[in-house]
Amino acid sequence: MIAGAIFAGGAARRFGSDKAVALIDGMPMIDHVAARLRGQCAMVMVVGREWPGLVTVEDRPRPGMGPLGALAGALIHAGENGFDRVLTSGCDLPDLPLDLAERLAPGLAVVRGQPLLGSWPSTLGSVLADWLASAEDLSMRTWIDHVGARRVELEAEPVNINRPGDLEAWLGKRV
């Protein structure tokens, strides 16, 4: 069974405001991500903040560890609740593929160029928490290499909204 996890605890410094609430077609960006994950997952959680309609999960082992803390929180929560796999996304990837789970199957894989788009066995939760307790490098790419995750190439890379201009440019292309 697959759980979806949206990482939404970042400061969004480049965006200049809370990008999770940035509107796309009158709906917050995080809700677009949640809708795309709901079609592929039995449950969707948000890590690092509260959001209506989503299960709230805290970073593990503590906040401030970036995406790896969010991933550890998601994996541990999923494992404790009977999910064997977690499909992950940042809150700023509103056009993630509707068949991402299938494209990343089986198991341990990330989208090349988008390390937050991944498929992770929940059994890695305690492994990651232990690694975070002693790791000096908290980058997703280092963890991806450490666990040997496959990097999957997509024919069209999903948009990553980091700045207001990214959102404006993407919205302009959709019209």
C-alpha cells in the first residue's frame, strides 16, 4: 500500500512568501500536489506543517533538517501505519505525473533532476533516522547515493516552482 507525502516545511526564501498557498486556478499549490498524489496513494500526508484535509506529520528526528528530516518523518509514519511505500513530492511541484508511482516502481527510485519526487520503501525510516543522527551532509543527493536509489528519466520534467517568476512563466505556458 502506498502513502503520499508532501514536504512543506521549508522557508520558501526564494519565493518570498509561503508558496504552498500560492494560487493556481484559484486553488493553493499544495492542493494541486495533494490531488495528484491522491490518485496514486491510499493516504496523503503533509510533513512539516498542518494543512486541512491532510494527515500532519512532523520531521524526524527534529525540524530543521531539510527534506531528509521530512522524508524520515514520512517513512516512519508510513511504516507505523501499515504502508510499505511512500511516494514523495515537494509542495512546489503542481504538475507531478499522474502515474508517478507506476513510473518509479518498483521500490527505491527518484526522478532525475527532481530528488524530492521519489518512491521509498517505508522500511528505510529507521535507517534514515539513524543516518541523520550522525550525518554531516544532509543533502538529498547524498542520501540517494548512499541508499542506491535508481534515477528515473521522465520525458517531460515536472515544473519546480521556486520563485514567483517560475509560477508566472509556467502559468503563461499553460494558456
